[in-house]
Amino acid sequence: MTEPVPSAANSGTLHLIPVGLSERPINDWLPTAAQQKASALPSYIAENAKTARAFLKQLQLTQPLQEINIHTLTDKADDAMIRQWLTPLLRGEDMGLVSEAGCPAVADPGARVVALAHRLNIRVKPWVGPSSILLGLMASGLEGQRFAFHGYAPVKPDARKQQLKQWEQISLRQKQSQLLIETPYRNVAMFQSLIETLALQTRLCVARDLTGEHEWVSTRSIADWRRLPAPDLASWPTLFLFQA
Amino acid sequence: MTEPVPSAANSGTLHLIPVGLSERPINDWLPTAAQQKASALPSYIAENAKTARAFLKQLQLTQPLQEINIHTLTDKADDAMIRQWLTPLLRGEDMGLVSEAGCPAVADPGARVVALAHRLNIRVKPWVGPSSILLGLMASGLEGQRFAFHGYAPVKPDARKQQLKQWEQISLRQKQSQLLIETPYRNVAMFQSLIETLALQTRLCVARDLTGEHEWVSTRSIADWRRLPAPDLASWPTLFLFQA
């Protein structure tokens, strides 16, 4: 089949490899084929080199860990530098991209690398793996036909309240689930903001430590949440989802 | 750890099991632990019983396929009927929920079942598996920190054009990627609508047959797409993503 935008002749493939969200064994969350591919890549671009090495240690590597070249994608890495990292791909070598947790290029800075790969006509291959956004949406029972992921809500109370109200109105008007995350030490405050700000009949899902030992997912109306003791969220990554 | 909303005493778990998006071998897209869990469940709720059986045939089942009870989640299934299906869970048995393709309760009717499970205090466990929404977003290189999945755009040309323009404005204002799907036989028309309607500098990603033999992902500006021959999209599921 001819394609209007063929990959660069003889170029390698940039493999987008998801890493774990928790300490659970790798066979819980990464398909065998993705493990095999990841174990054979000679170089990686990683959000965090330390967590990338911890991920690689879970694989049956085809080469010693210290021989795998890992580039760290900091804020300081400009396009010229990333382009330099990608040169082995243009010679025909494969390369991996990993996030600090979950899927690369989703809710992390990796999209810059993928965007540049497209500009260089390098083939990009996404592999199946864990995403708290998707796992939380599946488990929430909220509208899964239309949803928006917003990242973080504003921290300042007034701006936060206003933003949550606005997302709630969009949810009602468009029948759209609203998804957001928070840094763990602010989870309890976020939960309080949500139950104080949203309408009584709005359904709120709390999805804690997805794939981990303390995984817990519960969906209740705001009215119900207000009657219950607050859940224990301070120590684990948590996704909040709601639908008006 | 005590939870504010404990699961019903001795209840089983509703396992949300993703199924394949393509004909590729199951080890490409489903972690071993999910395969093991799915292979041992005595009953399922499925969007489509035929595709559910095709999925189960890919597993090393612990019981004969014909002994697995499969309830079909049609539009006619009301809450009373679904509640009836869920009764084994209240006796302590586990059960599975599967979609026709990809992750249950995302872009399919399964969320109704999960919502009812939450109302009955039944534990819900999401398993990692393929989602064209997530794979497409990863591979697009578009903004992954904020995105909205809209399902289908309107079919009528004027309404479609207006809707695409509106999503493009939201994308620009909120730095949010916009995701939509189309039925395969309308993919070519959708591609044409997108390149005729969106601004020249907007980036459009076409993600075709994700995880399949004809997987192909390309991100270009509208200006570039207009100069290129149209891609071959008529026969495969395709996700369209754009960012202004």
C-alpha cells in the first residue's frame, strides 16, 4: 500500500513504551510483546533516567543495562538537542521513549519528542500499557463516550472553585465526563473542594493507586460523599472524575 | 485500611477486560495477568456475544467455552435486567465485562453496568489493554496534558463544519487536543471535512488501524495535508486528532 507520507527511507522506529504506575509485577500491566521490544532497544529518551533504569531492570535485557544509552528529557532539552538524540533513528536504529509513570506523551512532556519524530518522517509505534486516565475512566461508570482530561485544576481556592463550576456546566451541557489529577499531598484538599463546590446530584469518582496494592475506585453522588468520612488519599496518586 | 465506602461483604469483583482492536496475537496487547484472570471467569456481560466468544477462544480457558455464561448488553437491557445479571457477584463470584473492541465502558455502552456495580457496592477492577484513544494520543505528538474525546462529529455538512470550528477554537484557547472517531466508510469524507474546515497551521493526526497490520500514524499541518494525496482510510478504524 502506498502512503501519502511514507516514513523516511530505512529509518528506525520510535517505540512508545509505557512503564508501571505501581510496584506490581510487570506481567500485570505490560503485554509480553511490549516487554520483548523494550528489552532489545539500544537507546531511550526518558522523562527520568532513574525510573527508566528501574523499569529496564524488570525486563530480560538483551544487553547490559549500563550499555543502554538514556537521554533525559528535561525542560532544558531544546529541539536541536532532541533532534540530535533522534539521529540513530535516521540511520535505521530503533529507539524507545518512556515516561516517569504510565504512557509516554500523555500527561507528560514526551509529546515534544513524538512531534519532532513526525516532522522527521520517523515511524512512531505506540505500545499498550497502563494509563491512570483510561483505567480510571473505565472503572468510574461515568460517561465514556465523551470525556475531557484537564491535568491539574488551579490551586488558589477561588480560581479552583470557578474552574470546577465551569467544567461541571460543560459536563451537564455536553454529557461529558471531566477528569483531573492532583499531586498526592493536595489530594485531600482537592477532594474537599470537589464535594463543597459541585452540585449534590453530580457523580464523583475517586480512583486511587490504580494497578497498585491500594487500588480503590468508588463513584458516589456529591450528596453521598458529603455524608461519608473522607477517603484516605494522601499517599497515593489519585484521579478524580465527575459527571453532572 | 478502612474505607468510607467498603465493598459489599463477600462480594465478587467485576473485572473490566479489554479485548483486541485487531487480529494481532493476544500477547501483543493484553498483559499475561489479565489473560489469566479473564480465562477463569465463569460469566461475562458483553456488548456482542460473538466477538466475546472470539476473544475467549484466544485464552487458555479453565473451563469449556460453552459453559461460560455470556449476557449480551443490548439497548433493550434495562437496569433491572443488568441487576439480575450481577447477582452472582453478590454471592461472591467474579464476573467479566467486555466491549466489542478495546476497553469496556470507554466509547461503548458498558459504563451503565459499571455504574450499577458501584450502586451495589461491588468492587470494580480495570485491567490494562488496548484503547485506540490512548494509543492514538500517545502516537500523535499533540498536546497530551489536556485533551477531549468527542466520539462522533455531526454527519450533516453544515453542522459538522460548525462543530469542528468550535472544537478548534476550544483547542486554541485551552491548548487542548481534540479527538474524534468515525465509522470506517465515512473516514474519507471526515478527512476531507477536516482539511477543508480547519486552519492551515492546525496540526491533524490520522491514526489508522492501531495495533493492526495496517497501523499508520501521521501528524501534519492542514497546509501539508492539503498538498498530499489523501491517505487510504476507507477500510480501517481510524482516530482523528487535532490541535490548533
